[in-house]
Amino acid sequence: MPEAVRRFILHWGDMGQQWGVNRSIAQIHALLYITEHPLPADEISEALGIARSNVSNSLKELMGYKIVRRVPVAGERRDHFTAETDVWDLARRIAAVRKAREIDPALETLAHCLSDAEGDIQVSDEQRRRLREMHAFTADMDRWYSQMQALPVRTLTRLVRLGDRIVALLGLSKS
């Protein structure tokens, strides 16, 4: 394995851990992303030195994110796997799963907390204010996410690249 590829896989595993993703899952994703052809689970296991059972469980998790898929390979009986390689599709799919797992339940919980707090005399005005503020912030981020998901990739790319100019235009730079 070329050094640059090995370093990428190891770094992706470390980054995955920072984002709350198991290192093995992130490394398997990196290997499939960087490899130009589909790989069977036993080759993934061998390339990364990860137990075959761990590879199987990790592949299921990655398929749940819809960033890895099983693909047929002519003349092969083994399952082969490949990763999404379009970085914008990859980011969107990961964001969709994270939203469903984290933001949606948070919004629901915050709404229940607010409702419960309104009728509870033991909850202070300041605590209610903080709950409302957290709910409003989370709802705003949820709306922003939905708006960004609806934009074409070309528009998103332009928005990201405009970032520095927008900050300068608004006079928000730290010069």
C-alpha cells in the first residue's frame, strides 16, 4: 500500500474517532473510498489488519449511512463493496443520517422539555428562557440544514467559496 494511501486511511480513522465514529468503521470507509475497485470483506480485513467479524459489522454500519454499497463483480461469488466517491453526496448522506440520529431527537426532546417546564413552578424563568433559546437555535440549524440539502451542489460550492468574501463584505473579519 502506498505511504500516502496508508496515511490517509490512518488519518481518516483518527478523524472518525473525533466525530464519534469507531476507528475501524472510518478506516474501512477510507480504504473503500480511496480504492479504485470494489473489495471483498476478506481483502478489507487483510489490508487493515481488522478482524473479519469487525469488518462485517462495520460494513453494515457504513451501508446504513448509504456511503458504502454492495456491488456485484462478474465471476465472483463473494460480496464486494465500494464507497461513494462524490464528496458532496458523501457529505449529504452523512449529514442526513446524523440529523436523523441527533438533531431530530434533540428537537423532540427540547419541545417536550419546554412543554413540561411551562407548567412546572419549580422551573425558573431563567431555565425556561435557556430551554427556549436552545430549542430556537436547534430549530434554526434544522431549517438551515433543510435549506442547504435542497440546494444543487453547484450552488453549495459557490456559497462555500464565497465565505471569505461574505465575511469581508459584512465587516466581520478579524483584521
